Amino acid sequence: MNTMALYFIGDLQGCHEPLTRLLRKLDFSASRDTLYVLGDLVNRGPDSLAVLRTLGAMGDAAQCLLGNHDLNLLGISEGLRKPHRGDTVQEVLDAPDSEALLDWLRHRRMAIHAHGWLMVHAGVLPQWSAAQTMALAAEVEAALRGPDLAGFLKGMYGNTPNQWHDGLKGAERLRVIVNALTRMRFCSDEGDMEFATTGSTQAAPPGYRPWFAVPGRKTADLPIAFGHWSTLGADTAKAQGGLLCNTLPLDTGCVWGGCLSAARLGDAPGSFEVIAVPCVAAQAPGPG
């Protein structure tokens, strides 16, 4: 008899067919197991609608974080943004169950702390403890679920302020939280976020470093699983148990032709096994 399993899954970005193959490879059962999906459920891939329907049908077995692409979909749905070239969310907006799917999406989490792990889509500012991260995430979740969704989303866009201060209020406060949790890759030791650079860790601009490598990071003792950074997560499928500064990056670039990866949590604290499928299924050889 199979025992309950816990999985983290990296960025899906509308890649439903690889998700189906990965779940089959995991022998996933929604009545027994739990998925923690690390954000960017939709966009750029071919079937965001099927991804949302599949995850929504799993109920509590699929615990999903919101990423920047998910928030972008909500912004488009409220008429605050026009789709970017390359966006693939129109099918969601045109679906007969669009309203229900978007309502489900706005009720997802910004951060999760469970099973000895902290989970976010992009990163955690080095000045934030785990408890503060969860409290700040809850502020954004309340705004997403509140009566003025459009007002929150309208104030969400922008790169400034780029540093956290406890005295921040209103839209600026929520914007910094959203940017850290869903967009950040590099920051200074003082927590100034830099958003222009998207390459590898070696591409850090002068004065910046990957957020997880900042000395004295308050969450350094807690393993963190995150997505968002496909150039960083590309080698995760080969790691098989190794953590990077006590973090596990799981966006392995499925939408860009890489793999879709899951990490099955082990019994020992911080332990895991990575299971991956390629973005395109191998074709069976034809008759020879």
C-alpha cells in the first residue's frame, strides 16, 4: 500500500500535458498525496485553462502559490493590463467557467510554511524572518480576496519602492511585498531589489547578489522552495538532494523546452528527491 507523499512542483506556465505525465510518473493520488505548486500556474504555455481546471478539481490536494504570471492574468481580467506579446491567457478569459476559475485563483496563497519548509514563488527579502514573511503574505492575500480587487491590482505595478521599510503603507507596502515574493532574483545586502537582470547567478549587477546568498539572511536556517528563476533551476533535476544556500529552486524551464520538475519530500528534515519529465513527450518509434 502506498503511503502519503508530499511534492513541490515548479512553474507550470500552462504546460498541462507535461503536468499530466509528471503526475502519472509520481503515481499521484489526490485522495492520498499533496502537491505544493510554487506559482506561475498560467501563461506562455499552450493550455493554461486545463491547468487551472485540473488543479482546481484537486481541492485541498493542490496547494498553489501565486506567481507574477498569475497576478498578471488577474490584472488583465480586470482590464488593468493588456496582454503582452506571447501571453496565452485569452482562453481562460473566454471560458464559460472563467469567473469561477479567476475567483479560485485570487484565493490562492502568496507563501506557505509547512512540513519544515517555507514556500514562495520568487524570493524572501533577507531582512524578513519566516514569521514576518507569512504575515506580510497574508496582507496581500487579504487584499486579493477583498472587495477592491481592481484597486489592489492597479497599485501593484511598479518597481519602486525597491526596499522594505516597516513604515510602508498602502499600495507601496503591498507592492514591495508582491515584488519580493513574485519577482525578485537579485538584491543588495541591504535588501534593495533589482528587477532588470534575469540571467544566471553570475549575471548579478555590481552591488547585488542572489537574494538567497545575502549574508545574515534571517531565513537562512529554514529550507525554502521556490520557482521563478528558470536559469537557476535548470540543474535542479540533477541535484538529487543538494540545497543551494538552504534553498531549492524548482523552475526547470518547462515552458522554454526544459523539464517539469517535482521534489518528493523525504522523512529527514530538508531532504527530497527530484523527479522530472521533459517538456515534450518522447515519441514512440514508428514501424521500422
